[in-house]
Amino acid sequence: MRDDGREPFFPSIVSLYAMKFIRIFLNKFYCTYRKDILMRSMSFSLLVLCLLLTGSSAQAYESENVRQLQMMSDGFAEIAAEVKPGVVAIATEGTVTTDARNPFKGSPLEEYFGAPEGRRERPREGQGSGVIIDFRGEQYVVTNNHVIRNADDIRVQLSDARFFDAEVVGRDSLSDIAVLKIDAKDLPSVELGDSDGLREGEWVLAIGNPMGLAHSVTTGIVSAVGRGRFSGEYGSFVQTDAAINPGNSGGALVNLRGELIGVNTAIFSRSGGNIGIGFAIPVNLVKHVVGQLVEFGEVRRGLLGVFIGDLDPLVAEAMGLDNTQGAVIERVMKGKAAYKGGVKADDIVVEIDSYPIRDSTELRSRIGRTAPGVEIELVVLRDGKKKKLNVVLEELTEDALAENSSRQQEDESQGPLGVNVQELTNQLAKQLGYEDDYGVLVSRVKSGSEAARRGLRRGMLIQAINRMKVESVEDFADVLEEIEPGTAFMMRIKARGRTRLVGMRMPMD
């Protein structure tokens, strides 16, 4: 036994040479003198010696495996012990307003079981997690915005069981980040890491308060990076298979160096419990949002002024591309930053300021993390060639966001006619045989609507309304807006190579 407690390496080396000697001996001598009892005895003795030596080597190997596992276990325990004091429990109290409806209204039982209708307020309690961080010489508690949403009172419980009332420094619904401040000094904090360098397969620990069970620790790996966010939120997710459950929201996702690399925020589950698919906000996005909230009380984001999507593999093949890296510009908003900078529909953004863009999620995240007024350099693919464009970002104000949302809803809503339309991109034009045409493409028709009754179907091309040329979704909306309810009008429709006029009547309000 060595001084360090490990088995010596010598037996394993001896066993290898012994086995080699036995094989040579048996091949050359045993077959020739197989009837000789002495040779049999020698062979047996050598075989026993080899087995003994091999057994000693196996024991040493097994011992080494156990020691490696123990070292990993000790490492997880050390990380958990270091990080747990910097993770807090958050309890909230508030009121929610609900509509009180009479379930018997309109029935013969209403007279006997009627109840007053109207809006009622009821108390609501919530719980979640938070992470203490040091930022610019001050200590803050970072959590999810949805944890403290609609809360009148917020209380933070530290790992030493102390309670503090929390003040909201700022919150941001788009990133789902909120920053709190408590009246306490010299708090244990979690060191901030770098999420841009995360790799799939890295070990991580999730620490929080699931189901009210304070300072629970789970382990797993980074399943994916750059996952698209939900509900149109800005930024991206880190996906992990570390167990995340209700109450974990706002807690810490740390690497094996004990550094914060994400704030746990959501799970994918049909049952409400963990199924190995959890999501965390990358810490680099958290840093940006926290900095904005601390300095301005709000997050100031850049606005490019485009509608974007991911590059379809078939479209990439048709364009002669060997991959689907990049974000497709589906539409450029007139008068916005991209329009002024020369960006066009069907451009594929592959770089921003020399940073490669993999998909629409990454493009949206990069723009959202860039301050308004900053000039960025876009590298786009246009007609198979790379082109550099300089664009000065505008500010994503509430008005701009509302305009963007209304335009998107306009594209997706069916309107009074019950028809959805979309831009005719070059790729769609090639696929549908409209290469030399203009107009807007019918993407959906509501059953029983005016458009359905007049024969409009998905895939048709609307080229004009009342002899006014329609070349974009904006044109389509603007022309229809001028038509009074109850008024008859006509559309020029193209389908299957044939153009025809379709008469319609604008439905009454």
C-alpha cells in the first residue's frame, strides 16, 4: 500500500507480462508435451499466479472508480454548500380581481339560486426563489418577474431563516427579470459566470425552493443553448435536465465552478411536475437587464423594425446554401431602422458586428441587448452574395412595441372579411408559381366568412382591390380600411395561372 492509500500499480504490469508468458509457453510447449504431467502442473501453477495478479489489478481498478465517484460527489456537495447561502426563498401576497358570474343565469333556477355578478377581489399568495448578486458594489436579489407580479407585499427569507421586506428596484416583463433590494448588509452572494461559452453536456446544479422545500439541490446537464423563448419574449433559454419544479422560478443554475450561469424560470410539463425539460434565462442576459433596471428603472432595447423567421431547409437548398444558419427577414417595416439601412425582405442575416447569427432567436436576442442609437453592422445573404449593411437602431418604446404587435396581429387576424394574408416572398413565389407576379398571399380563410362565401381559398393571390394595386400587407389593410361597412367592392384574384374579379360586400359592424 502506498502512502497516499492507493493500490500499487506494479501488480497490473506483472499480470500483463505473466499472461503474455503463459500464452507463449502454452503455444510452444504444451501442445508438444501435453501428456507430460510436469508440464500440466507448471501450466496450472502459472495460470493460478496470473489470476491472482489479475484479481489484484481488478481490485485496484475498482477502488480507483469508487474514489473517482466519491470525488465527484464531494465536488457537488462543496458547490452546493458554497452557493446555497446566496439563494433565497420569496413569498408574496396580493389580490387578484376575478369576474363573478351566476352559473344559473338564464335558467329556471336563477330565481332561487341567483347570485350577484360583478368583479371581485380575492387574496393571492405565491412563492418562488431568488439569487443574491453583487452588482456595481451593491447587493441585489434577482428573481423572475412572474414571481412578484401582482404582489402587494414581498418577503425574502435568507438561508439563515431571517426575513426581510423587499423593495422592487425594477422589473421587465419581456425578459421576465425583476430586481429586488432588501435592508441587509454583507449578504452571501453568488458569483456571476459567462453563459456565452456554455456547451451542451456541461454539468450544472439547480438550487431553489420547489414546492416550498427550501434550498433544494438537483443536478443535471445543459441539454441545449439558445432555445427560443415563449410568448414573444426577448432573449433565449438555457435548457437543462436538472429537476426544476414550481417554486424553482428565480433560483440559481450554476456550473461546476459555482458560478451563476442562468436564472431558472420555466418548465415544460403536461402534469405540472418535472419531466427533465427545464429552462433558465442566460446570465449574460440577466446582467444586461439588471444593469438597465438599476440605472434607468427600465430596459432600453434597440429596435430593428423587421419581422423575422428561421431558414427553412428546403428554402436553403433552393438558394444553394449548405446549411440553415441565419435569420430570414420576412418583412421590413416602412420607415424603421432596417428600412433606412437598406435591409430587404428575403435577406438572410448571418452576422451582427462579426458575431455569427444561428437563427431568429439569436438575432432577436442580440438586437434586444443593444442600446438604441447604436450603429450595428449586418452581414446579409442576398442573391447568394454577402452584403454589409450599417443600421442605426431605434428604441423599442411602448408605442413601437404596440405598433409592432398590432401589425403582427393584423397579419394574423382575419379582420371583417375573415381572411388572413401574408407577404409574397421570393421563395413562396417560386413554390406557388407566382414568380413574375405581385400581391398578397391568402394564408387562411375562416369558414362561413364573407371571403369563404365568395370563393377565396388558401394560396390565392390578391393583386388589387377596387382597381387599387395591392403589393403588401400594409396596402391590403389600408385599402380595406377605406371601404365603408355594407359597401360592395371587388378584388382581383389570381390562382392557377388565371386572373378573375371577385365581388364582395364589406360586412356591417
